[in-house]
Amino acid sequence: MSEKHSDLDRRSFLQQGLAGAGAASLAASLMPGQDKPARPIRIGVIGVGPRGQWHVRNLLTNHPDVTITAICDIQEDHLGKAIEMVKELRGSTPAGYSKGEYDYRNLCQRGDLEAVLIATPVYWLGRMTADALRAGKHAALEVAGPQTEEECWDMVREKQKSGKHVMFLENCCYGNENMMVYGMIKQGVFGEPYYAEGSYVHDCRFLFFDDNGKITWRGELQRDRYGSTYPQHGLGSNCKWLEINDGDRLESCQTMMASGGHEAHLRTVRQFGAASDQARIQFKEGDFVTSLISTAKGRMIRLDYSICCTRPYSRYYLLQGTKGCWDSRSGIFLEEASPGKSGSEGAWEPLEKYQPKYQHPYWREEGAAARRTGGHGGIDYHCISDFVKMLREDREPWIDVYDAATWSSIIFCSKLSLDRNGARVPMPDFTDGKWKDPNWRKDRMLVS
């Protein structure tokens, strides 16, 4: 199954007709297993470009108890499209906010919503989440999350002060294979896990400029930042598999970078010409970035990242334990189950062989619905469903504020490592030592 995190997928999804989905949503007045209508869940959405519009549609198509009360975007064309989508799907008109960069704070102050979903460019995600918490609202934020250590701490402390819930919308953790491996680890199938690999290698150069040749936030990220600047699609599952923040923690990282900006420049010259203003842009980000992360328990994670390399989309993972290994590029080998002996005589098997026994309930029970309506192969369906479940049940999510801060810390730690010529850099502990108790977050929603 393909689970590509592609903006082309988003565009095609948003271009689909709305009438059929709207009729299905309006016809569903009860949640499964309920005898009376579900409590209305009122949400505001900040940032409704392609990704934000995607979330609006997912929320209203798959969750009849959700109402979108207000929407904010400083681009009025984006705002208008999202408002029309809500009107088409539900017949209601949400309030619109577009009066400058800080109008989102007025949305957060509304008394007729309990949560905000934030899908803006990366520079705003951390501060908007903290502002939403200060206003007494639950929050969900998109990747890449907070960009600085100060933003991470601000978000964590505001969550602790407010008592509100924060969910990090890292959808790749919800992949069918990723969740299956997570459950197998919990059941001891791989023995003691000690090494993991994750990646996000996706040629996004076509998204660096808009149709008018103006640089986008993705292009600015490539121009102004360097290091592992969009890390969570590769890192998130690794952290869940190795129990990061639940018995272990990220302790230090070392980062290396290949040929800063070479491929981005070549594509820009081809697109706009060697004499163009765009061709004079100096891109700081490397063509390929690799980080090695060590943990307090002596485990290791390798994280590969590139959004400007000439190759098809690649998001590969590996989990190594004392009893076996899963490599998404090769298959699975289990010491006590796979054919042959470990080493040169061993044989990889397809992970699908073990799916009947180990597939995660999310995919076994709702996989068809997820693939049909959820987007990105279904991972968005489960991710957004957990956000709504967090609000409906008033419980902490599987991917919470501590994960958001920890997984985002590689952004600034990898940059610092590069500034120090690849030296090892210590990583902050946003749990203040709570990670030492593997059960301190045991009441979160997801169960393996």
C-alpha cells in the first residue's frame, strides 16, 4: 500500500466533488454504537491552504459530531474556499478571520469552540499552539511543529498551566506497517529493540515557488535553514518503537550534510533561467542530511532527510531488535519464525505474512474506511480520528505535546551540530525526567 505524503495527492483530493461527501456526513447523525446524537465538537481551523482544506474536509466528512465554527487565513482566497467547503458540506457558515498575522488570536478567544487545528507554514505552528493554550483551547498542530527550543518549552509549559490537550498531527506514525511493527514490539516479537532508521526523502522542489514565481514557505525553509528541518515523518515512528519519553529519551545528535543547495539551484535554473532573480537565491539546506541520534539507554536512530534530490519519493524505515529485524526495503526476519538461520543463510519475508496475526486494530477494523476517505493511503483518517477522539473523550492523545517538542528538537539540534562541524550535541528533556517511568503516560488513548 502506498502512503505517500504528496501535495499532488492533496490537490486531487480537494478537487473531488463535495456533494456526495456532504450528503453522507449530513445523513450520519449518530456515532457508531450510540443511541442519541453525539455531543457537538466545535473546532476552529487556523491556516487553510491545501493542507488545511484537506483537514476541513476530513473532519466534516468522517465526523458528523464535528462543527467548524471559525476559520482563519491571511490569504482571503484560501479562507473563501474553506468557508465555501463548510457551507457545502454542512450548510453552515463559519466566521472568517483574515485581518493580519495575529487575527488568529481573536479566533482563539471565541467562546463557541473548544479546540483549534493549526495547519499554517512551519514558522507559526509553535507560537500559535502556545497562544491557543493560553486562550484555554485544546490544540492540534501540523508538522514540522515548533522551530526553536524556546518555542518547544513555551508550548510544553502552557500545556501544563492550562491542563488542555495538545496533539501533534504526525500522520506517518499511523501507517499500516508502522503501527503493525509498533504492536509487534509491544508483544516482544523483535526482542529488545536497539536500533532504528527513518527517513523523509521527497523531491519537493516543484513546491519552492508559486505559479507567479514567488518563493513559498517551503522554498524559504530551503533557503534560510539547514539541518533536519522537517524531521518527524522519519523520526516519529522510530521514537514510538524505542519508547522515547516512555522509559528512554533522545540524548544527543550528530548531523552531516551533503552539498548545500546544489540540486535546488539546478532545478531553479532549469525552471526560471540562469539570469532570473530566482536563480540568484543561495539555498543553505543540503541536498541530503543524515543525523545519528543516541538515547539514554544506549540505543541509536539514523534519520535521513532530503526534499530536493533527484529520485522518486522514498520513506524507508528499519527496526532492529535482539530477535529480529524489519526493513521496509527488504522485509522482515524473525529469529524464531523466518526460514533459514540468522546471517548469510537467513531469508527475508514479506511483512504481510504476519498481518493476519499482528495487524493493528485501527487498520484491521477501519482500514477500508481509512483508505476510502482518509487521504495519504488512509493515514490521515486515523490521525484526525484520534484528534477528534481526544476531544470527545477528554483524554491525552498518543502523540502529545512532549512528543511534539522532543521530535521537533532535532530541527535546532541538527543545525547546531552542523555549526560545530558535525559534533555531538546534547538534546533537551522536555519531560523533566518523567520519561524514566515507562508508565507515566499509560492512560493515553492508543493501545497496541
